[in-house]
Amino acid sequence: MKLANLIEEYITFKRIKGMRFHSQARNLRLFARILGPVDITQVDPNAVLGFLHRSKTITSSWHQTHSTLNGFYRYAITRQYVMSSPLPTIVPKGPKYAQPYIYSQNEIRALLDSSWALDDNYHRRGAFSVTTFRTLLLLLYGAGLRLGEALSLTIADVNLSDSLLIVRNTKFFKSRFVPIGPKLTAVLQDYLNARRETYGQPRIDSVLFLNYRRTALAGQTAERYFRLVRQQAGVRRTDGAHYQPRLHDFRSSFAVHRLVTWYQQGADVQKLLPQLSTYLGHVHIRHTQVYLTMTPELLREANRRFERYALCEVSHVG
């Protein structure tokens, strides 16, 4: 069987199982185009190695591509299209996962205040308004949404009378209700009013966030202009990590700041952690723990909690 035909069969197989398989499908089709109209049994291991090393450096993309090809060849081997995989047997060590950056309240204010940088005529072309940018940031931070979840929201998904968002078909193929507070509700109401003045009465199936072309705001566009505003605000890492603060880090900041607030309120944090996990749309609490970077503020509040507990135990002993 031709490599390209088997790849299409494999993509169909993965999607029948309920996987989106978008980026993986693009990678596999690119693999087929670069190797040409070869039979699956004639794939040269050197050509596979060349495909993996297109970027010349070992990045997370290298490992994602290797994982995708490995899954494809496991499929081919179990169905006896090939006897072995042409993938390299020695896999280089992958880069560390990007350590979440926890924005301080002052940094969040600085980012909002620096959003005027988007109002330059050069940046308006195909981009989005300052109001859209500020609302997106506040939504990511105030509701702990993933960027893709926020950009997929439609008008029908925003129920401001009940202060409720409906997040549909998330990373784990589940939908969930996300309650929001009065301040974020007011921010979204102001944005909808401004949106209505600019674009007219929206259809309920229209996406919430639009660019100047009146089409859905793309994640890559939001990330690109966030970098511009972040540089303007002077928000950057000082810990030597390769990755600079990202939009996704607002989700981590939401989770950590929620823990700090619970500690300050004297709440039972261990009991509330599963609720935080559910709110974030995680299927297991371990997925939430990835977001919980130990900041000085969180450590301070945890230490205070321990000191109160320890002193209470000492008083009981005495």
C-alpha cells in the first residue's frame, strides 16, 4: 500500500475513535508529501530521520512528530503492512516543559494599561481592538479558561443574566458550565455593548471575539499581539527559563491566586482542590497540579497555615 493511502486510513481510524487529530494529521500528510509516492514497505530510514530533523534542533515539536509517526507505525505493524518501524531507536532527551509563569496583580494591571500599543494604525490591520484584548485577558484570568476555549465561545455561550459560561467540546471532549463573578460579568457586558455598537446586533451563533475583519479572532493572532503588549509592559521572566510569559499562563495564575485566596480565608484547601480541578475542566486532579507553581506568596500563606496548626498542637500538648 502507498504511504499516503495508509496515512489517510490511519487518520480516519483515529477520528472514528473520537480524536480530533488535527495537528497530527497535518504532520503525517506533510511526511507523505516529502517522502513522495512510495510504498509503505519502501520508506527509507534516512528519509525519516531527515524529516524529523528538519528544524536542526531537538524541540518539543521534534518529540511530538516522533510520537505521531510512532503511533502510525504501530498501527501499520499490527495490521502487517510492515514488519518493523524505520524510526530511530535512540530518542534524544526532550526539552523541559515550559514552567508556568504566575503573573502578579501589578503585572496584570501593567498589561492592561499597556494595551494601548494595539491602537497603532499599523497593528489595526486584521488585528483587534483594545477593548477586545482587555476583555480577553480578563476572561482568561477571571475564569481560568484555555485560550482556545475563550476564542471558541459564541454569543449563545455567554449567559450574563446567570453569570454563567458554557464551554463546549474542550480539550478532553467534554463541555462544562463555568460560573463567573460579578466583576467579570460586568466586563463581558461592557464588551458586548461595545461589540453591538461596532458590529450591530450579533447572531447567537456568532463567535464572541472578533477581529477588525469581523471574523473569529485566531489564537496565533492573539499570541502575537500579546507578545507586543507584554514587551511594552516590561513583563518578562527573570529565572533564566527559555519561555517568556504566555497567554496560557493566565490560567496558571488563576489557579495559584485561587489557592492563595483560600489560604487567606482559612478554607480547607485540600478539600477544595477537586472543585478547582472540575472548574478548570480537568479529568483528574493531577492535571491541575501542573498549574500550581509554588510562588513566594503561596508559600507564605501555606507556611502561615502550618504555623497556626503547629501552635494549636503545642497548646493542646501544654
